[in-house]
Amino acid sequence: MANLKQLAQSLGLSITTVSRALDGYADVSAATRERVREAAEKTGYRPNASARRLRKQRAELVAVTLPADPGHIGPPHFLDMLSGCAEHLASAGLNLVIAPVPRGESEVEICRRFVDGRRVDAMLLVRTKRRDERVEFLQSRGIPFVTNGRTESLEPHPYIDGDGFAGFLAATQRFQATGHRRIGHIAGPQEYYFAHVRRMGWQAAMDDAGLGSDLCAEGAPTEQGGYLAALELLRRPSRPTALVCATDEMAIGALRALREIDGGEHISIVGHDDLPIGAFTSPSLSTMRMTGENLGASFASLLLRAIAGEPAAQLQELHAIEFVDRDSHRLPRAAA
């Protein structure tokens, strides 16, 4: 196997030219880059990865932090997305690394460790908060990043998100169209952007119809959180006839609560996320999901464009929400 000096001598080029050709620099002609690449393949030459990263001042890594708290990362949809993202980043010479956040540690501190240590070229953030310290930190450092979800940041940043407001507005209106008036909402923690806009969509539909928006209970975004929030609503004197739940996990917990009360089989329910387990609950869970094919590839594309310096305002995607109708939203209502 040839070294860099031998490869340069065989081509009659300087070591610098061969090195820059292998790194893809535009000041080396396309013909020369191709000639060097073919010669390197023929001789079996492989650049030293560490030296190459130092020359290009790149870590060749994109990091995503994953909270350890239950309910914050749903394996079926997040891990599929991360897998697709990793595959497309790899084709551009970047590796996606997953950094679990230990309980009691701050995600922003993990971000700080990566950024200040120059260990990453970009970051992918999931489960955004309305005021997100991670976003503010990365903006202050000028580090490229993309979020899975929006924030209330005044400074634009790249994101992919579903239109939760429109989705929950439409879901509530569908219940209203079938005669429901006491439509409750099981909300996620309101510091999270997704939970806030979904609640606002439900509330707007109730306000527009002249109905009260007091049938709302907030809980952790878990099955247990949904179970406890549903019990709170079901114990009220005028309990709901339908429930719109912030997530499928919360809806599955609410289904458990409905099985524990008289008449629970008549209360309709819908969730959001389209978790695979929802098709196997009893009744099968009607739900919503964000539209879009191969979201992992979309995240990778935005990350690469952010790294290339495209303006953040041009790197924002808001996807429509579609319904996945099963059995739980069309249960026969008991007589009022």
C-alpha cells in the first residue's frame, strides 16, 4: 500500500495537491481530483482519518441528545427517523452519534461539552421546549443544528415539525360534527412546544363552537400520565364523552382508565403519533400522524444544508397532520 508521498511521486504532483484533491477542494480541477482518486484506489491508499479531520477542521460527527426520562423519546418513531438520518449523513461522510442524557443532568450541558470540545460539526435536537436553552446555546455559539419541533425563539432556526394546532383543531371538530359537546383534552406538559400547540388547537375548536374549554387535564407524556389525567376528567360531575390526547402513550393510559369506570366503553378517544401498538389496543386506537416520506432523510438534508451555511429561515418544514382511523374514535355514545 502506497503512502501519500509515493502516491504524489507516481502522479508527478506535489503532496499538497494530492492531499487537497483527496479532500475534494475546489481549487484542484475536477480532472485532477478524479485522476488522484483513481490512483489512490488502484494503489490501495487510504488517507489518515485523524489527520484529515484536523486539516479540514471537522469532527465529521453530528450528535443527538436523548433524554433518559420516560415518555420523552418514543422508540418506534424516533429510532426509525434516526436510522434514516444516520444512513443519509454517512453518504456525506458524517456519522450520527447518540448521546443519552443521564438522569439529573442537563441536556444543555451535554451540548456544551460537545461544542466547546469541538467534537461535533452539528447537532440534532428532539422534543423541543417553548423556550429551549439548547437552541439558545447553539445559536450563541453559531453551531449548525436542526430541531425536531419548533420553539418560540425570536431568532429563526431550522426545524421539521407537524402542524399540531391544525391537527388537534380538526380532531376536535370531527367529534363536534358527530354530536359531541363535552370533549376533553389530555394535555402533555405545557413547557413543551408540541404539547402547547396541540392544546391550543383543541381549545380553539371548543371556543369557536361556543363550548367550554374546562375539560382539560395535564400529565406526563407517558401511559401513567395519561391514565391519571383521564381519571381526573372522568371523576368530574359532567365528564367528557370524547377525549383528544396529546400522544398515543397518554391515550393508551386513558384507555385503561376508561375500562375502570361504568360507561367507559361509550367514551370516544383519539391520540397522536401512530405508535404501532395502537393497532392492537382494545378498542384499536384512532390516532394522528405527521405526513411526509422518509423524515430521516429530510433531517439529514437540512443538517447538511445548515452545515453548508444556508439561512435558517430557508430550512424550516411544517408538515400537515393526517388521521389514522381505527375504532376508538367512533364508539357509540351513551344517552346524555
